[in-house]
Amino acid sequence: MSVQKNSPVIGTDRIPIHVGIIMDGNGRWARRRNQIRTQGHLEGLKAAKRVVKAASDMGIRYLTLYTFSTENWKRTAEEVGFIMGLVKKHLRGELDFYRENRLRLRHAGDAEGLPPDIAAEIREACGDTRSFGGMQVILALNYGGRDEIVRAVNRLKAENAGRITGKDLAKYLDNPDIPDPDLIIRTAGEMRTSNFLLWESAYAELYVSDKLWPDWTEEDLREAITDFQKRDRRFGGIKTGSDT
């Protein structure tokens, strides 16, 4: 991995295991350039590939990308169709990239609410990469944190008539074997989590970047990771000798 001069230096002892990214700003990126919104999504896809490669090289084990939320269906049919087309083309056309970097693809979200052809492409891509031992890339597609919790509760209720604990519920989330995110990154300067990994991100560190998602590079991810490594994570407790 090449490192540019004056790049932040990442310590190898505190690499976040799981990073989630709210990839925001595609539409604004296009508007500022007097281009249609779909061009912003196309550039956002290119940024995602850059960041996935960088995250893999840095040793991050899990990367969840907020690709399409349950609320995004409110957008125009043209924009939704374009995004779904991008997803389908990307899943089908990037197998060599996944194989070269040993990336395992996974899905979070309500697959039953997706167009059948998109759901089938996701199942196939996840199956084709299941044996790859590198970083796991989770595509949050037709995903909403509240929706995930509701679906988990319904699955749990179908099997357990007794008292429900948080540990019980966590077993029925979309990917219960994946550790909770250590770091949630939001681009484009918005100060909210927008229904992303609500249960899992309870103690995640938050990092907000003003840069629009299509402009993101390896250097931006590096800055986010070095900022994370400066955080004092107490998970509701205190350190010995601390008065806070």
C-alpha cells in the first residue's frame, strides 16, 4: 500500500475491527458540477471501490457500506432504478476484484423487499465469495436499523415465547456473527446516523467528514482511522484513576 508524504500514520495496535460508512453526498456532488444526480451515484461507486481496497489493505476485518436505505424508495423511480442497476452491474462485474483481494460479500437488510433480480444477484455474489478469507464487505441494501430490529423481534418471537433479553435479540439480527462496529463514518457533513445499524452502533465512535462521498480516497479513510485511534473508549465505564 502506498502512503503519500505527510499522510497520517496508522498505529497497528488499534485498527478498528469493523467500520461502517454512511456514504452521503452523491447528489450534492453532481449538483455542484451541474450534472444529473445519477452521475453522482456513478462516482460514488468508484469511491466505494477505492475505500474498500484501502480498508482491506489497512487490516480492517469488516466494512459495512450503507448502500440503499429503506427510506430511499421515496426517491424518483428513475434514480432508484439507476441505483439498482449499478448494484446489479457491480455485483456481477467485480468478481475478479473480490477474488484478487479475497473479499467476502454479505448483505444486511430486507432481501424480500428488493426486486427479485437484485435479490438473486446478491445471493449469488455472497455465495461466490463465501470461501474468501479476507475482509468482509457488508452491503446494507434496503436496510434500516429500525426495520432490522423489528424483523429480528419477529424472528425471535416465532421461536421464543419466554422473556426476551438483549443477548437473545442480537442473535436474530441480520448478521449476528459480525462484531459491532467500532467506528461509524459519515460523509458530507451531516450530523446524524440516519437509521444505520441502530442496535449495533450503540458504542461505536462517530467520525463526520465534510467531504462529499465521491471525493473520498484512501487518505480520507486514513485520517478517520487515525482520529479513531486517539479516542478513549470506555463503553460506559471508567479507567483506573479517572474522575470522569
